[in-house]
Amino acid sequence: MNEKLLNNLVCPVTNTQLEWDKQQNRLVSREAKLAYPIQNGIPVLLPETGEKLED
């Protein structure tokens, strides 16, 4: 994941900054409590692909 690109990506639901979970290779929106997958190096930022995070 390109860290410069990461600084320009926001959650499609809340428009807040995303965090890169390097261990699970996904982007996390703390505010929306969703994790978006990264497939073949490309973030999939569709609201329906977000996996709900546990509290």
C-alpha cells in the first residue's frame, strides 16, 4: 500500500481518514467501524464491501 495514496483516501460512508491495518491488509474506518479490503494492491472502497468491526 502506497502511504502517499493512503493520505488521500477517506471512508466512503463518513468521509474520515482511513487507517492501514498492515497485518490484515485492509483499510479501517474507526468512525464507521468498517474495514475495507485491499485486493491485488487496490483498495476496494465500496460501502457494501466494508466488513463490520467488533466494538
